[in-house]
Amino acid sequence: MTAHGLFTAHVPGTSLLHRMALWAKLAGVLLVGATPWLARSVWPLAFVSVGLAALVALARLPVRLLARSLRGLLPLLLVLLAFQWWSTGLAYAVRVVLGIANAFVAAGILTATTPVTDLLDGAARAARPLRRLVDPEVVALTLGVVVRSVPWVAGSFSDVRESARARGLDRNPRAVVVPTVVHVVAFARSTGEALAARGLVDPGDEGGGATDADR
Amino acid sequence: MGEDTPAASVRLAGATVEVPLDDSPGRDRTRTILGPVDLSLDQRRISVIGANGSGKSTLLRLLNGLVAPTSGTVTVDGLDTVRQGARVRRRVAFAFTDPLSQLVMPTGREDVELSLRRRHRSRGERRRAAQEVLERFGVDHLADQSVYDLSGGERQLMALAVVLATDPALLVLDEPTTLLDRRNTRLLRELLHSLPQSVVVATHDLDLALTAERTLVVDAGRVVFDGAPVEAVACYTALVDES
């Protein structure tokens, strides 16, 4: 399985972004995600794109990681652009696509400049007021697994597409989508099993694991 | 070899695992995939051999409660794997064939820290403890690389560091050498030999199986041989030749 990009791993560094508080980075990601709703034209979004490119440079993140991340997303963006152009118009389609690309890059900068363990600590802290309803550690773990799964799914899609191409089936969406879904389900299952085997989803001191329902 | 540490004590009493047959209406018809198995495992090094689909993995999964017995009981150091599953999993670490499915964080260091989250709440303590674990297993130089960029052997070593970070009493490994070349297989064998933990390993690598003190042969969901590794391998080879 191959998977590379901004989401693959934390890129150690000492830049301003690396040192910035987690809440500030999260607020930035949310703001970038909200710009498509706030902007009335394509220009503010293009301005955000330039700003994000500057942040990638400021954090000294390898440009090839950014390119790889976007290359994985490109087919989806193109389909979306075509559909929105056809259904609503070019200006709106460009706004939607730029908005998604910006949010994707902003989230990638966050994960590349923040160790996942810091993200987990932040999520566990944020979920602490809800501890009567849900174990904060499970919330943190869920976030960690999501971060880890994004590059895996992208890598799986890329591998399946290569296999389909080798068989001359790359123009057949079924030959790409069905195996990808099968891979993702198998991955989810094996990840769940690995987490259970390590006791990471076990509650407290007693119980957990196999239940009577399994019997 | 950590001879001072007492070996983990595993008991299987009439343990049977059944799965529903998909084509049965209401799924009330079942197929027995393992058992009944009655075993006491007290040795430090135990190997399990058998053909694909024979029930080796199911037997191993019973040991840390990943699979619950349909009937019978499984206990580890007196703890029931169903009723006291969480405590059992703290004593029993499980390593899968594919280390990539085991490593759930982007880097090895983050994964080791994840293992230590419940033990060390303070971030600083957790980082120090993770560094110690990584150094102990000789993988600290790989700790900050993406798990995707590690070789198969490096990933397997990292996965072992991750599951052993919490100092379990028993390590269960499901075909750990299947994806490794000869060199990495040798390295893994040496590492397993040096561990203070009790080890139960299911494997197709008969050389690895021969390093155990006791070997089980599993065939069609039954333990058909239980004894010395050399005789167990002869039994398994005869089974394969017969089929």
C-alpha cells in the first residue's frame, strides 16, 4: 500500500506553525473551511489559496507532499467541478472546488505541523466535559484513526486504479470503486481488530472486549 | 531470557468456536471452526503449526479475548477472557501477520505513545517512556518515519515494540514471519528468543516452530498433536503429505 502526502505523518520542525498552539491552528482550519460560505466571489478563496501556499513555505513543508496530496484529490475535484459547472455555473463550481482544496490543504498543514499525540491530547481535553457520555480517550483515538486512515484510503484508491489500468479497465468506474470499497472495509475491520487486541477500546478496569452478544 | 519472570498460565476448558452459516434462514445453523479444545499452556515458548484455515488463528484469538468461545472457557492467569477481557488484554499482547494493520498511528513513536496513554497521563512522562521502549527494541532511529516508509522487517519490529510497550506477560503472534525475508525472519527469531515474556506463536516457518519448548499441531479445528517440536513437525509433515 502506498500513501504519501501532507496527511501521512508529522513533519518535525521549529517554524512558527510548528510552535503555534493547537487551538489556534484548529481555529484557522475552521476559518478556511468557512470561507466558501463567507466569500461572495472567487477572489477571497484564491487569496486563501495563496496564503496557504505561503504557510507551507513558512513551515518548510516539502512541496512534493503538498503536490502528492492534491494529486490524490484531483480526480474528485474534477468530477465535482464538471458537475457544479453543469448544474449551477462556472463561478460557483470554481468556488466549491477551491473551497474544498483549501480546507484539505489547511487540514494537511495542521496534521503535518502537529504530532498526532498532541492532536489526541487536544481532542481528549475537549471531550472531557462530556466524559459522562463518552470516554474522552475513545474520542481521541477515533480522531487518531481518522487521521491515519485518510492517506491509507488515498493509497488504496491509487493502487486499485493502477491494477485496473494494468487490466485495461481504468475507464470502468466499477473496476475501481468496488475493490476500493472492499479494501476500505477490510482495513476498517483489521484496524478495529488491532485496536481491540491492544485493549485501546476497553473501558476502565473491568468488562469490555467480547461480550455476551459474541457468545 | 528473563527466567525470573513466571510464565503466563493459560487454560482452555472445552473451548469451542462456532460461526453462523450465512445461507441459513435466521442464521441459526452454525459450523464449528475450532474445538472443543482442552489445554493448559504454561511453557515460555509455544508454537502452533497447521495448514491455512486449520483454526490456528482462531485458537490464538481466544487467548486475548479477540474471539469469545461459543462454549467452554479460556483463562489467562486466572482471568476469564470474556468476563475480564480488559484485564486479560493488559496481560496478553497480540501481534498480527501484517504489521501495517497493527500500526494505527502515522509514525512508530506516536503509536508507542498511544500504547502508553492509559499508563502515563502526563505528556512528558509518556514521551520519555516511549523513547525508552523504542531504544530497548532498537527502533528509535525509525520512530519518526511514516510507517508506510518502513520496510516489512522494520514494520514488524516496530509493531512488536508497540504491543510490548505495556510490558504484557504473554505475547501472542499470528504468523509473524509470513511477510519477512530470511534475514528479517532471523532477526525476529532472535528478538523473540530474548524476550522475558511468554510467547505463543502460530507459524508456517518450521524452523521457528522448532525453537519452541512445546508445539501444537492444529488440523480441521482440532489440536491433533501436542508435544515436542520435532515430533510435532513430523506429525504436521505427515498430515500435509496425506492430504
